[in-house]
Amino acid sequence: MIMQRDQMLRHLANETFDLLVIGGGITGVGVAREAARRGIRTALVEMQDFAWGTSSRSTKLIHGGLRYLRNFEFGLVRESVVERQRLLRMAPHLVHPLPFVFPVYTGDPDPLWMLKIGLMMYDWFSGKGTQIPHRMARGKAVMQWEPLLKQEGLVGAGIYQDCATDDARLTIEVLQSAVQWGAVAANYAVVTALRHDRSGKLEAVEVEDTLTRQRFAIRANRVLSACGPWADTVRRMDDPSAPSLLRLTKGVHITVPRDRLPLTNAVTMRGTDGRIMFAIPSGAFTYLGTTDTDYAGRPEDVRADRDDVEYILAAAQKNFPGQKLDFADVVSAWAGLRPLVRSQAANPSAVSRGYELFPSASGLVTIAGGKLTAFRAMASHIVDYLFPATKRAQGTAPSDNPLPGATTEPVAQETVKAISKATGEPEAEVVRVAQRYGRRFGPMWTELQTSGALSDGDPLMAWRLMQLKQAVEHEMAVRLEDVVARRTSLLLFTQDNGQRHLEALGQAMGQMLGWDATRTAAEVERCRQRVQEMFAWKNA
Ligand SMILES: Cc1cc2nc3c(=O)[nH]c(=O)nc-3n(C[C@H](O)[C@H](O)[C@H](O)COP(=O)(O)OP(=O)(O)OC[C@H]3O[C@@H](n4cnc5c(N)ncnc54)[C@H](O)[C@@H]3O)c2cc1C
């Protein structure tokens, strides 16, 4: 499937749409997909790259959110669990069941019996789906599940199932599905102003293509702002006196090599202050997080600070004392902002993860809040609200139609071994890459094998070029950073953050997109800067 940005931009400038969505995170692409499915002529613009905001910086879980039960958010948890089961069918290549061990220690805020009740509700919400029911263990019996856990004070644990995903890839696939159904979308297209008619109604949206600096206007009957942490900024383009809707809280994660924290299951652990956090095995790595602190800076400047990394390492030390993880183990770090609907709660973790719609007098509608997991249900409610007449529309396909790469056939273990041997990529990372492309992986691998590139010097480079080609030709990657950070996970899930092959990838991408030497060098430099920013806390 080809997503041609130039063609998209031409359509955006020349057509009148039923709906314009501002923001290409999971919320925006989810709404674009649902609207296009119902036959609504839909446009979407994203100021950076798709999933550049919160949607590539989450904990990457498709989950009900066990801890929200404690805040009595039963509706939110139930909806998320139902959506999790649905996503397992829609995107089995991207959404993977993962067992979670939740240990309880003497002095923890919630006793073992309370965990048991929570897990029973969790199972009940998932109905008869594919969910494996939870189990409980007492005392040292827990160590057979996760031998690295701290033993001292261990009362018992529950083991339950949730799911993990690649958030940025999920966003891209939902976008591809939207485009397949007729949506028109472009990245690096920032909304700079909203134009109103004499009566104050929204008339057009002014956009700048940040790659060429060309400006144009988009006309649409309805405009939705799905700008996550930037919701207040866009609302104030509409009404400079609009009050702030959002409370932004920062969440940081760090990654360590899997052999430094070799977990079999994900672990739901408590930080030194009793907050719930996670340690999640992922390919050849394990990542840990998250923090949850109020954030007052510009959303685009958010990054991991030394305090954040220390806090996560302290949690690791508390739960896995034998591993003695420290700064030197950290391979990557990322920081995201939760766009939570403003509340008076003193503790950020107690603020609801639900969502709300805010219509303005001009006709702009802003969506605030939400979760990655519930994007489909949320999109359905939003499109019902914006276009009530389409509520019962049959559409081109059901809204839980499988995403473009969906396959239930994983790549065979012998193939994984053979690829690992041929390319030098660790087996666990071969699995990550194969899962990323789902049913498209087979043809990609066959093409690479028959091209002869694997025997040309650097087979790992050839393997990465295969992914770059897919990103440029089919996934609207237009900057090197799009490939390194979001179409692939080289930035977060490789020991060198993708740096070893950066120059060569930049050259190859430049050839495909017609860059000159200056542009290629600038793209490579931009990626190096991202790595430096990621580790800025080391020098603090
Ligand atoms: C640390 C953390 C962990 C999380 N973990 C989970 C989890 O495990 N599971 C889960 O279900 N949820 C999780 N969430 C919540 C989930 O990630 C978010 O709810 C979701 O990603 C928000 O998506 P969004 O599309 O609303 O916002 P975003 O992804 O931020 O997208 C908004 C987009 O709007 C664009 N934009 C802004 N202004 C403009 C403009 N003027 N013109 C054009 N475009 C513009 C931005 O560039 C951005 O890409 C987590 C959140 C955080 C912060």
C-alpha cells in the first residue's frame, strides 16, 4: 500500500472535506479511520510525524489498567478490557498477550485479598474471550514465576494476562487502514491558524507544510482537534481566552538489556513511594516505568531528567535487588505527556484516564484525555457525536475489521533462527521485526534474500535497508528520524540506538527521496541530536 505525501497534500489543498482531524496520534488516526469507514470524506494533518507525540511514548500496553479499579473507574476498565480482546483479533501481529506477575509485600497499600478481588473483576470484564484466568500464589511459591523478585517480605502474588504492543506501529497501521478507506492524511503539516467567518463560525484551517514552507488552507464542514498535550494551544487559536482543559503529567521509561533483567513475565511492581510501575520484557531488552509527575513546560520539550531515571532505578533496586541496575545499564529512555482532563486531584496518578469532548462556539471540537487501548471505541463515540446521522452506517467494513498487516501465523522458529544467522540480528529482535510487518513480512524477506544484498558486506545493514524501504515506500516516512524512531525501533531497542548504520541509512533514504548532500547530513545530525537529548540526564 502506497501513501504518497505529495498527492495527499494536493487533495488537502483542493478539496472540501466533511471532517478535518488535527493531530496524527492514535486518537486522530482512530477517528479518521472510523469516519472514512462510514463514508465521511475525511482529512488529517499532523504537525510532526504520525505518532510523534504521546502515541510513541507510552508504556506500550493494551490493557484494562488494573490500578484504575482502585479509583472505582469500572466503566473505563471494562471498556479497555473489551477493546483489548478486540485488538487481539484486529491486530494479532501487533498486540501480544503477556503474563503479568503482581507481587504483594508486607506493608503494601493493598493486601493480597484485595488484589484477588481486582483480578476476579478483571477476568469477569474480559468475558469468555481468549483471556487466561488469573492465578494466585503465596510466599516463596511466587519465585517459580519470577525468581529475580525480592523475597524478603513477599506475601504472595497474582499472575494475570494483559497485552503489549508497539504504540507507534499501531498508530501507523490504523492510519493505513484509514487511508485504505479513503482518508487523506499528511505529516509535517502544522495547523498555524483557524479562520472564522463574520458570524464567528470556523471557515477554514490554515496549514503550513514544514518541509517546503508552503502554506495552504483546508476547508471542512467539521473540525476535530485531537492534539493530545497540544489541545490547549489549538483551542486558543480558536478562542484566545479559552481556559486550559489539560493537566499534563510526565511519564518516563528506561530500557536495559534483557540479560541485565531477564524476566519471563512482565512485573507489576511498586516504586519506592508505593506507586504502581511496570518492568516489561521486550525482545532483547526489558523496559521499566513509568513516572507520573506534573509537567509545566512546553510539550515538545519533554524529556527524561536525572531524577526520573534515578526514581525508576530505585524501583528496580527495590523489586530486583540482586540485579543492581544502575545508570550504565540504561540503553534508552523516553518521556511522554499524559493529556489528562484537568481535575483538582492532588496526586497525578489519581486523575481519570477517561476522555471528554469540548465543543466551542465556532464549531471546533476538542477531544481531551483517553488511552491508546480504547482508541477504537473512543473514535466510534466521537464520530457518533460529530455525525449523528451516520451512527448506524454499515460502512465499508466493520469497525473491528483486521488492520492491514493482521496475521495469526507467526514466523516459524526455524525461520527466525535462519534470519538471525544470516543478518546478525538477535533472534528476539528478529521476532520483533517480523511481528511489526505481520503478513507483509514474508514477501519483504523473500525480496531481500533474492536481491543478493545479504552477501554484500554488511548483512545487518541490508536487513535494516529492507525496513527503510518499506517505511519510505509504504508508510510515509519522509525524515530519517521517522524511520529510526517510529517506523522501526532502532532508537529505543538497539544497543547503539541505531547509530552504527545512521550514515548509510541516511544515504539510502536520500537517494530514494532525492536529497542533496546537505539535506542528508542534516537528517543524520538530527538523529544524533535525538540520541543526545535522550541521554541529556547523564550530564545533569
Ligand atoms: C507515559 C505514558 C504511558 C502511557 N501508557 C499507556 C499504555 O500503556 N496504554 C494505554 O492504553 N495508554 C497509555 N498512555 C496513554 C496514551 O499513550 C495516550 O492517551 C495516547 O497516546 C494519546 O494519543 P493522542 O492521539 O490523543 O495524542 P498524541 O499522540 O500526543 O497526538 C497528538 C498529535 O497532535 C499533533 N499536533 C499538535 N498540535 C498540532 C497542530 N497545530 N497541527 C497539527 N498537528 C498537531 C502532535 O504533533 C501529536 O502528534 C500512556 C501515556 C503516557 C504519557
